[in-house]
Amino acid sequence: MSDDERPPEYVTPWCIRHETELRTQRTQIDAINSAMPKLVQDVNDIRTRVLMIPERIGETLARVDEKLTHLEKRGYVTPEEFDPVKRIVYGLVSMVLVAVIGAMIAVVMNGRPNGSAKTPPTPAVSVPAR
């Protein structure tokens, strides 16, 4: 005897709630069953992508190797070749900076730069007095 064929006097509140829950669960199961083909397709797509990862890594490594070979052919300076030049330039720049800072310290210590004395210069040759 189905639910529709039962006489109304045999239906209790517990049965109504039970039937409502069963209908809700059947609806949810139908929704899951209808979504299954899409989920299976998505899983297969992900599996295909994962299997392609090593191939893509190989292609990327080949491109990087090609670019490195191209850069080596262009004749760029290696760090080992550039190191002596860098040391010489840094040395010259540091000497210039030491000279500038030394001049600034001399100005501060003497109060005025060399050659800008306010007193008249003394003559190089002394003139005899008459």
C-alpha cells in the first residue's frame, strides 16, 4: 500500500514528518545523481592536466636552456670577469669620497677653506725697510 492509498485515519504526525524527510532526501539524492556525470568529467580533466605537468616542465626547461645558450653566444661578461673591474672602480670611488670627506673635515676644523684667508697675503719676497 503506497502513501496515497492509505486512509487518512492511519496517518499520524510522526508518519507525515517521516515522509517529508524521505522526500527531501530523495530530492537530494536525485540532485547528486544528476551532478555525477559532471563530477566524473571534472575528475578526468584534472587527471589529464596532472599527467601533462611533466611534459610542460620539460618544455619549460628546454626553453630556459635555449635562452641560456643564446645569452652565452652574445658574449655577456661573467661575474668572474667583472670582479676585477668592479674592485678597481669601487677603489677609485672610495678614494674620491675619502678626499671629499677629508676636505669637509678640514673646513670644519680650520673654520675656513684653504686659500680664503681674510688677512692680506704675505709677500713672497720681503722688501728691505729704508
